[in-house]
Amino acid sequence: MVIYRASSWLSRAFSTVSSHPLRVCIVGSGPAGFYTAEKMLKAHQEAQVDIVDRLPTPFGLVRSGVAPDHPETKVVVNQFSRVAQHERCSFFGNVFLGSSISLCELRKLYDVVVLAYGAESDRVLGIPGEDLAGIYSAREFVWWYNGHPDCVGLNPDLKSTDTAVILGQGNVALDVARILLRPTAELATTDIASHALAALKESNIRKVYLVGRRGPVQAACTTKELRELLGIRDLYVHIQKEDLHKTPVDEEELKNNRIQRRIYELLSKAVTTGPSHPSPGQRELHFVFFRKPDRFLQSHERISHVAGVRLEKTSLHGVEPGKQIAVGTKQFEDLGCGMALKSIGYKSKPVDGLPFDNQQGIVPNIKGRVLSDTSTDSQLVEEGLYVCGWLKRGPSGIIGTNLYCAEETVASISEDVEQGLLKSTSRLPKPGREGLLQLLDDRNVRVLPFTAWEKIDSEERRRGSINNKPREKLATWEELLKVAGE
């Protein structure tokens, strides 16, 4: 029998309709997941919040996506750690949604399920030759140098060529270019994975091409990332001068966007102040604008290996004020390379029982509430099921963007709680954490709590101190699970 305590109920800012605490499960322990947990703990004073993740390590892209030479961006893990150590919060690693436990089962165990597992796949170009050896997604490459256990075996060949082509000019593309071109002595004191540092030390890549469909006025990177890349010591930077020509429409775009103005100024300055030709042995960075990939070219010497990219020249056409799209001109040129990286966007993956918009790569939602059916105009929502982060809005924004995204989702949850929309079909409280751990134990799933991560963290820091690094990441599942259990 459920006993109601009126004074306790009235004292809460938000509350469930019965006296039992709100039981919340968040799937994904990146920024979206931790910001959601933090906001839930503050908004619902008795809520129990559990964060589950398939990896033994928390923090998502802060650990596996942020570049190793950006330590200041990773400071946010201190805030996330305090959330995980909160008395009403638990972290459970090594729990796979879909195999360890289904979404349907989670929804039966918890009053609220928030999916915040991000985007762990890649968009494809859909052009001939995309499956040739030597072509990688930028996500894979980033996971490789950041020590993600799923990509430790990527082993990109950095020895057999001196030229890499990166398709895309966003921040991830610039990160990849910087890691390929930056002196390894500077990377050696970061938390870059040891296998990646060793490979980069032996790398023969000296030329990196960053290819974009549109022009420098529309470059998709941020000022900080661009300034860092252009500031690499002893780097030759090349941009075709005609690519810097601005049309009246470009001028209008720049007038209304201070950030784009600054990016254009940085690119222009790099051309006008630098030497006209590289010196022997100097590393080179080439910005290639107004080009889109048409096909990958196969090597004649190395079977099934990439030897270049055929690019189609583009021109810009205005579709609305302030927005121009790149349109092919049927003029082509070949750019030789022995390695190509596709930085064209991450993509979320659906799970069984989850409505999913395959075209946009997101879960259909209204302010974080998951919609049941997008085939009609009705906006029926899935009771108790919410979404946050890249899965909610697509792979865009910076870490801080997830804070506002989480605030919106938690506000929706709070409204639904207040309006009594999360009623259990039974008068009994949902099992929550106890039910989850019992089910996982019955299936012999080895659950790794936050204390297991603390063991990993301690060992990584210990190993790092030997080599004057902040940490030496454990990069294989075997190592992570072994240290977590010690």
C-alpha cells in the first residue's frame, strides 16, 4: 500500500503523484547525459538518477572526441564527476542498450528514461570508391588518437603517403588536420593515445588538403580552431587567391555575421602574410574551396587502395537571404592522395522500440518529448520517454550547447510530472535501480560503477606521470575491464 505524505509532497518544487521518488534512467554519459542528470537532481529533490553507458569510462565525447591538445575543454569532467558522486545518482558502465537490456525493459523499470547516447556512426557520401582502403571517417580517426577502445585497431597507414585529403572544413576536420601536422614533440605531453603518438612520430604525411563545397565566407569552423591550426609552427598555408574573391551576396553574409567575418579575415591574412612557396621539407596545409567529391580514385600499384579524389567544381546559388548552396558545374579535377578522411558529420543509430527519423538521423521530439508517430500530423508522445543531445537535435554545437538542450528536456519532464502524466499503471512504485541491477545480474552482465572508473582514472594518471603526460589512456576493452576489476 502506498502511503501519501502531504507535507513532504507540498514541500517539493516538483513531485510525482505518489510519495515514491521519481526514478530516472539516462542512457549515455556524455555532456548531454550529465547535464540532464545535474538538472534532474536539482529540479526533483527526491529523484533517483541512474546513468548507464556501454563504455566502462564516462564522459562521452569529452574523453573520446575533444582533441588531446585541448585540455582546458576537458575540465568539465570535474563537474560531471561531482554529479556522478551525488548521493542520489549512480553511474553504471559496460551496460549496452539493446543487448544488456532493451529500451522496453528500461521503460518498465523507470518512471523516466532519457536517451542521450549521441551519435556513434557516420554519414556516408554515397560516391564510387568509398569503400577503398585508406579512407576513414573523421570519427574513427578521432577515436583512434583519443584511445577509444572500439578504434584502437584502426591502424591508419601514415607511412605510405605524404598527402592526406580531408573532406569537410568544420571543427572536427580542423582537429584532424592539426593532429596530422602538429610537431609530435608538442603532442607528446598531452593525453593522446600512445599507439597514435607512436604512429604519428613515424608519419610521412607532409601535405594536408581541407576540401569544402562552399567558399571561405561560409567556412563552418570556429575562430579558435582556425587560429590554432594556422598557428602551427613552421607551417606553409596555401589558398587560391581567386577563392578569396567576395561577391555582393558574400559581402551581405559577412556584414551580418561577426564570426564569419573574423574567419574570413584569418584566412585572408594567412595568404597575404605567408611565403608564396613552401620551403623544402616544410609541412603544408592547403584549403581547397568550391569543390565537392565526385568519386574516390583507385591506385594502380596498391590493389583496392585509394590514390586520390575526383572533385567537381562548384558555384554558389542563393536559396534565401543569407544562405547560399553549392551546385556542381560539371567541371572536374583530380587530387592525388594516399589517405582520405571524411569529416561530413556524425550519425545517430536507432535502437529497437525507438521512433527514429532516418533522414535527419534524430529521434522525432518536441522539446525533448519523444513523438510516437511522425507519419501523421498527430503529435502523440511516448509516455516517460525523452531525448537530449545529438540524438535530439543532430550532431551540432559545442559542449555547452548540451546544457541548454538538457534544460529544455528537463523542463518538459517537470511539466509532465506536475500534470500527472507519468502515472504508473500500478499503484506500486517502479523498481528503478534495484530492478535494473537485479535484471543485469540475472544476465551475468558485469556492471561497472563509478568507483571502477576511478580505478581506471587513477591507473591512467599513474602511467601518464611516468611520461610527463596528464594520463596514459587504457585503450583496449581488455585493459579497461582488468583495471576496473582490480
